[in-house]
Amino acid sequence: MNYVPGDLRDQLAHVGYDVVQAGLVCGSGGNLSARIPGEDAIWVTASGSWLDRLSRNTFAPVRIADGGPAVVGSVLPPRIEPTSEVALHLALYRARADVNAVVHLHPQTALLLDALGERIRIVTTDHAFYLRRVSTVPFRLPGTTELAALTAAMAADGTNCLVLSQHGCVVMGDSVELAHKRARNLEEAASLTYRALSAGRLDDLRECPEEFLERLSGSTSVTV
């Protein structure tokens, strides 16, 4: 295993540091979570957390069932206020039993394309393999139960990558590593799409061959 081993909070902290270093987000532009094994609860980033400065102490344990503070182990942890987008994370875990990690970011290229009314093209086999498809959630106010419910409803069919219009994106996976890879591939696909648009060649941009997409359609698993 060449990914970060051990505690899920360490893995999420690695994601946060990487996406900031890669230029996907600025500072606290997003939030991260992971389902705690054997618990009806998640670790989710605390309100206002800088994504490249996360530690185990910057994650709040939250119950999936009702959104209340969770007890992990035998000791009640210090009260940490979870991200204002906690409803979004919880709604996705409730809708998708197969999801164990949620990465919500504000990636610049994906959002620029959305603002221009352009969809993200699935250009390479990697994009197709990890993203499969990208859906766009119509604008709803951030942090609201309305946004959470609409996003969860659109993810219920197995869609793992969604652009939240004028807001950000949300990607899911059965592991932190897979969600991380999907986040990186989503912004790469957006970058290639925008470069073709800037060159005036978007109409000429070939998407991943149907032959490969049809081969993927018969598979429900992804190996990370």
C-alpha cells in the first residue's frame, strides 16, 4: 500500500494538503469527511479549517443518523464545530451505503466552466475510469438542507462526481484514496476542457471512445 496508512483523519489531512498544493482550492475552500468503520458516524473537517493545515484535532465526529456529536471509543472528544456543509456530507452517506469518503472542494477550472455554461468533457481513459460521468447540481444556497437533499438525490443513481453550480464540486468513493483520485481527475478533465475552449477547438475535442465507456458500463467496481 503506497497511500497514507492508518487513521482516516491522517488520510483526509493528506488529501487537504495535496489539493491545496495542486492549486485545486485556496485555503479553506472545501471540506472533507470519512465514514468511521463500525460506527454510524463520520469524521468531518471543523468549521473554517484550512485544508493544508489539518490534523487529527481538526475533525469533528458526527452521527450520520441525526447529525449530533458522536462518541468514538470510550471518551467524549472535545466539542468541535463541524463544517457548515455537514448536512451535505450526511445526506450523501445516508443515500449511498457504498460511500465511505466525501471530498467537497471549490476547484477553479471546474467552476469556471460551470460559469461559462460548459460541461466537463471526459477526455482520457483515466477520466472515464475514475469519473464515469459528471452531473451538475443546480444552484442552491451553500450549507442548506435543500442543497444537501438535491445533491444526494442526484448521487443516488451511483453518480460519484457532481459539480455544484456556482459553488464547488463533490466527489465520493469507497475509500479516501479513491475519492482523492476522483477529485484530481475531475479537475484535470476540467483543465483539458478549458484549454480546448481557450484554443477555440472545443468542438473538435474528442471524448473517450464509446468502446471504452461501454466496457466500463459492465463494471461496478474500481480498483485504486
